Amino acid sequence: MHMHTDSTHSVHLGVDTFGDVTLHEDGTPKSHEEVLRDVVEEGVLADQVGLFGFGVGEHHRKDFAVSAPEVVLAAIAGKTENIRLSSAVTVLSSDDPIRVFQRFSTLNAISGGRAEVVLGRGSFIESFPLFGYDLEDYELLFEERLALFDKARSQKPIHWEGRTRGPIRGLMAYPQVSDGLLAVSIGVGGSPQSVVRAASYGYPMTLAIIGGDPARFRPYVDLYYKSLEEQGKEWQPLAVHSPGHVAETDEQAREEFFPHWLASRNKIGAERGWGPASRIEFNEQVAAHGALYVGSPETVARKIVTAKKNLGMQRFDLKYSNGTLPHASMLKSIELLGTQVAPLVNDMLA
């Protein structure tokens, strides 16, 4: 049996943020409190313009306001009707899997079944020392915690023991999800091991493509579906997450986005030992084969359609926040995504 990587001819469009700290009109940074209230407003708008999902990821650094995504998502849940509420990434390695399950099954209940947890290893490491974990155990923590989370999610008595925490002998995790199981996905950056792991649990995969040509990631998609098939798991949908920004014209989108992209890219680059970025690198990433979805509604729609043809994903999440990009610009981007980009994508794929 051959698995079709393209079950539908449309793509569900969503947006993601990590609650990056933005600036006031006068250039001073907003407080974390102001940014968090802005994120709630962004989530409400995303629902109003008909987007499929709103994802909020966690960080534990000064330049990001969100460290507790499910609390932010709960606030958005109370003000929205339809939009799916996702964690864009929960760093499972430095969290308690039982609490992760409980918080998201609670969110699922209060939102009427709209919660989804995206589990990842985390590309930033601040959470490890903060919660008292050793980075030496990075891999082991994720593997053990994923196994324990899966047991909690199964809604059966939990029998588990491992090296990273005390054993559980036959207890249950509440509240339970009454209709099926809690929606989950594994966020994958660039490691084949993570792809195979997602498939071994039969979990959907979210592929984070933040640099390079999205078409290069096709082998990961093939590996995922091949692994699902080999393990006798059911077909699962694929999501792709990439950064971008939509404005009325290509030029406007690029000019609005570039300075914030550059500052953020160089700040993280300096921490990770990369050289400074340039306009040339930016132009490569916003070009047809790059990983930045920056431009007019038509440009961004065309780029999403190309990614769909190359990767066959069912869902595309645009990371609309980027460093100090202003709240007003992000609201406009969300509005255009829902009102113009989504219909264009569906027309082009029809």
C-alpha cells in the first residue's frame, strides 16, 4: 500500500508566535505584560479572519514574553469560537509530561475540543538550567518524557519507570478527553531521528523549516510516511511551520520585515557562533526557493502552493512574529493571511 502524502487539495492556514518582545512607537521595548496582551489580541483576530490555527510557543528568555503558552491560549479560548489552539512548541524535555497532558486536556475542555500540543526538544536551552535539568541528558530526557506523555495521553492507567524521574505504578492523569485522544504533533527541525520517532508513536509531524529551500525537506517527508507504513501506523497529516510577513505589496512587506529580521538573526547568530547576516542572505530567503514567506498576499500564496506541491503538507503555519516587528504590522499580516492569502491558496490548488 502506498501512502498518499497529499490527502486533500487544500491547505489549512494557521499562524504561530513565540511572543517576541516588540517596541513602542518611540523605539523602547514593550513590557512582557503588554506583549502578552497583544498576543491575545492577535489570537482573537486570527479567529475572526477565519484562520485554522493559532500557535503559541514557549521560551524562557528576556526577548520573548511567553513562557506558559497554555495560559495565553486559555485566554484566547474564552474570546474565540473556531480557531484551533496549539502550543507551537512545548519543550517536553524540561517539563513534566503528566502536567503537560493535564494542562492541555484542561485547555481542550474549556475550548470545546480545540487544543493541540506540539512537543519538541527545544532549539533554545534556557529552560534546562531554569528547571534544574542537565543538558547532558538532552536526548534521554526527551525520549523518556515522550514515552511517559504517550502513556498519559492514552487515558489508561500509567505504568512507567525511567532514569529521569520516579516511577508511576498504575495511576491515571486527569482531566481526560472524552472524545478521542488529545491532539498532539511532534515538532521536527532537521534530525532524521526525530522524524522516525514521531512516526514510531503514530503522531503527526510538524516540520519547522526556518532556512534553505523547503523542497530540500522532501526526504524527511518521505522518511516519515515510510516509517509510519513500516510500523503499521495510520496515515497522519503533515504540517509545515515557517517564518514570514504579509503586507499589501512585496516591497512594503520586505521593508517592514527586514530590520527586525536582521536584528533578531544577528542576536541569535552571535550566541550560536554564526557570522552576521546581510541583505543578500535576506533576499535569498525571501526569493521563490527560500524559507521566508515575505511579500504581498499573492506572492505568499504562490510560495505556499509551491511548498504544498513539493512537500504535500495539509497544514501551513506562518510564524508571523519576528523579533521587534511591531504589533500593528503583525495584526495587518494576520488579517491579510485570513482574508486574502487563504482564499488565493485554495483557488490555486483547486
